[in-house]
Amino acid sequence: MARGMVIIGAGECGARAAFALREHGFSGPIMLVGAERHLPYERPPLSKEAITSDDLPVAKSIASPERLSEHGITLITDAEVTAIDRAEKSVRLANGAVLPYEKLLLATGAAPRLLPLAGLGQRCAYLRTFDDALAIRAHLRPGNHIAIIGGGFIGLELAASARKLGAEITIIEAQPRILMRGVPEDIASVIHALHRARGAEIICGDGISAIEDDGKSVRISLASGRSVEADLAVIGIGAVPVTGLAEAAGLRIENGIAVDEQLCSADPDIFAAGDCCSFPLALYGGRRVRLEAWRNAQDQGTLAARNMLGAGEAHAAVPWFWSDQHDMSLQIAGLSDEGAHTIRRDLGENAFILFHLAADGRLVAASGIGPGNAVAKDIRLAEMLIAKRARPNPAGLATPDVKLKALLAA
């Protein structure tokens, strides 16, 4: 078999990288290896449309078989990669097949963080794949009680979808509040109130001491002594990068597969991108970060492809996250924990943006929330200000009548 580009991981990042290789002129073989049986598909709909669709949902594919064929991309589905041989520059599959590579991209993504308790059975679920979404959807109906363990993005989005279908919801978060990681408290409190107003119960600051799952229902015992009975428990306590192959191959692991600003590992022929890798972000002084975000997967997939072809480009995109829950949309550009102080801009209609400034006045992040697209335009402009390392006038940031576009031009 001729050497070409091998991509392990057929999700958003890996699929985008495969097409980007063709767009940038690579004419050799491209092998895209996926662990699931499906065509590459988008994951954001799993907690939304895949749950709430009136019709039986289908995975939202990134590419059809025809498009893959047209671009000369060989997709291998339902495949387990067992080893990387760096000396021979090849990967081995569980079925014995060996794929030689010119360059290798690891886009292995992340897996749900497992709840370290005994007693989890078929009434306890995680949401990561389309098949997971289908299994959870089967329980979401009026009269059923769903316990969601974890008050992060996935758990809260799923809670909103489940309420839409009439299920009763209890959200259990061990931390003092929901959305502890990366979301300012002012915005988290709005989301908390929103879910309460839509009928969900939220328990914060109470850990889980035991779970009993008898196959018919699940009983969750809390540290406070309270217990929660549910028809299904969905566990969403975060994700961990999938690094086993890289680690076994001797690559450095540091909160993910450690890569440089060009997404290259210590091996010049192996790159990593998306949820599985950590990388230095020059915008924040070279701080090493790992981002679990849809747009980051897209951005890094295309950047890795260019650099596999020798472009030598550094990652420069501003981190961006979003979450839709009920009729509200939350958007964050940049890293809010880099801020030393915060300025609020009220936009009306229950919408506002928090601008996070470093001690030297540089805008390092913006966090917004509002109905529909109320904050989208301003967050996009804030993202541009962050990229420019701008130090906008604080009074201008706080005043809705002062257009962010004017601050950008200045």
C-alpha cells in the first residue's frame, strides 16, 4: 500500500482535515479511520435536535459517501487502531490491516469522564455518540424522571431538550454552582434561573455517595443524605482526551497529546488536533490549553492539514464557545479566567455581555447571554478586538450606544 496521509478519528476535526488536504493540493492516498459505524457527523446536535426531533433522527453527516469518493478519501468505519509504529511509520488496526503513512494526524477526540462509583447499570448513560443520543431519547417522555449528573454544557443542554419532551428533570452538581468551568457566575446564575423557571430541579454543592441501578430504575444517594429516584441517570461530568495510542507510541502527554503551535508533536511526522490535544496559545503568553469546542475542531483540522503539507502556520484563532439552552444562547470568546476585572454592557431583552480585561487593560475575553442571536454580533466584534490585542476604552465597552465596531476601528 502506498504511503499517504492517515487520520485517526473520523469526527469533525478529522473529516475537515481530510478535505482540507485535498483543497490544498495533496494528491496521494488519504485514509480516514473512524471508531464508529457512521459517516463523519456533527456532535453539537446530539444534545439538541437528535433528542427533540419529531421524526426519528439521523446523524447530521459532514460528508456523504459520494463526496468522500469524489475527493478520493478512503473512510474506514467501525475500526479500532491498536498501535502506532513510529519507526516504520505505520498504524495497525485490530483486524490486522497495516496503514503506512507519510504524515499521521491524531484526531481521536475526547471520551466522557467516567463516574468512579460501583452500581452503574443499563439505566445509567453517557452522551458522546449518536447511538448514545438514540438510547437516551427513548427515555425522554412525560411521566419519566431523568437525573442529570453534572451541571456543565452537555448536561444542561440535555436538560433543556428533555423538558421540551415533557420529562421531569433533576440536575445534580457537586460544585457550588453550575457551569463552574469557564463561565462567569453572572451568566451561570441566569442559566440556573432559566432551568428552574422551565421546571427543572437543580441541586448544587452535594456530591454522590452511591448509585443503585436495578435495570428498572436508578436510585442516587447524595452526601447530604437525600436520595433521588429516576428512570434514567445521564452522567455528564466532563470529558477526557483520548491519548492511549499516542502515549503507547511514546509521545508526550500534557492534558492531551502535547503539540506545538503548529499542532506537531515531538515526532515531526505526527500531528494532533481537536479535543485530544493541548497546544500553546500565543495570544495568552504561550499558555497551554486544550479546547473542547466545535469550531476549534474545525479550525485545527484545517490548520493541521496545511501544516502536514509544510505550511508552518501557528494556531492563532481566538477560542470561542457557544451553548443554546431553551430560548437563550450563551457565547464566550477568549479565556475569561485571564481577566483581572470585568465590565458589563446591557443590551436589553435580557441580554448582556461581560468584557474581561487584563490588568494592563487588554481585552482578553467576552462572555454574553441573551435570547436567540441577541449577543452574536457583539461577541464576534469582541473576538476581533481580542485577536488585535486591543485595549478599548472601558467606558465605551460599558455603553451600549458606543458601537464595538467603532472601538475596533480605533
